[in-house]
Amino acid sequence: MGKKSRLKKEKREKKIQDELRDPVKREVQSFLTRREVNAEEGDQLSYLVLMLVNFSIYRFIKERIQLPSLRPEEEERDGSRLEGLHVALEAECRSLGVDYKEVQDELVAPLGRNEILVGQILQKIYGLLGSLTSSKSFEDMTDGQVENPDTWGDSLVHYEERKEDYFEAIKALFDFNLSVVRSDVPGDGDQTGPVLDPNQIREKYAVDPGVFDKLVRRATEFLRAAFANYLEMEFHSVRLALDARKKMGEVDAKDAIHN
């Protein structure tokens, strides 16, 4: 990786790390200042609000785009993670002398549905998806899945003879679908060059209409699966941080008992 590409990658990664933390911290500090509480004492409150906002945005995106569940066992554990966060948030609110419900209503809820913050997460994921079809990862993801009657409930006519054309058509349809959904995100200027529309794709690869409809379905599902995978990758670090925090708390509690 060249220096320019590496710096661009590092800049993007830093932006993602900060894009929720910084706005949340600013809002928490403003909230505390209005209540005449020293804003410098709000680090723990900022952390707890940030974790809750992460959960809200993750669930909002997942439900809005109707993404498949890739880690159902982790989603089941999210209930206990959220419960622990709310218990900790109530305790922190008492410590600071602020109202728990006001924190929920004025910080957690509005930040969790803030379109700008949601859009920043979407931009990151769309950026990753934008380079997927040109990578080997896309072939690895779809290999053995394009023609799988058990998955789709149908077969592609002349698949073995037209395998390469069908695969290229699916890639083009994937890029087209992505260009449509990412156009709804304000400020997303990372889209690459023009993409073919479905009619152009069907004509370019000379695909029969019946088969083409099946390719459209496959491309759509591959996009949903890839999106869900990247969203999980982004969000899983939140789960890991909370699990590590809980484990450290349990260790501290055991040390206190033994001492």
C-alpha cells in the first residue's frame, strides 16, 4: 500500500472512531453545563451514552434496510448488555446529580436517531461495499451460491455455459443496487464512476428476461448479506468493549471479596 493510500485509510479509520464519540461528548458536555454540573466529570456519562447510541443506530439501520441476522446468538446477548448499560447509566446519573429520564430523552434517544450520525455510518459501509465487486472477496462470497437450488428455489438455465456472463451480470447489478441505495445518503461523495442500469446490463450480457429476474434477486440478496456483514463488523467492537468492561468489573468484585 502506497503512502497516499495508507494515509487515506488511516484518516478514514480515525474518522470512524471519532464520528460518534465526538458528537456524543459535545452533547453530554452541553447537557451537563446547562445543569451547572462540571462537564469535565462527564467522561463516564459520555461513554455510557455513546454505547447506547451505538446500539440504537445499529438496530435502526438493521431494521430500516431489513438486513438478515448473521449473529443471532450475539443479538440474544444484546439484551443483557443493554440492561447492564442502563443500570450503569442510572448509577452514573445519581452520582452526577442529573435526571436519568432526561438523559434518555435529551441525549440517548435523539442521538440514536440522528440522521447525520446514521448517515456517517452508512457512508463508511457504502464505501466498503463500493470496492467489493472488484475484489476477490466478492467471488469468494458468491462462489457456490449463484446456482444453488436449495438456497433460491430455482435454477439458472444454461448455467455452466453462461457462468461467467451470469457472474459479471450479478456484479453489475450489485453495483447498480448499491448506487441506488447510497444516493439516499446526503453527502456521500465516494461513489465511483457511472454504473450500468438493469436494461443495459441485460443487453450487455445477453441474458433472457426470465433468467435476468433471477439474477436480480441474487444480486439483491448478496448486497443485503454483504451490508449485514460490514455492519456487524463495525458494531461487534462495541459488544467486545462491553463484554471486556463487564469482565473487568467481575474481576474487581472478586478481588474486593478476597481482600
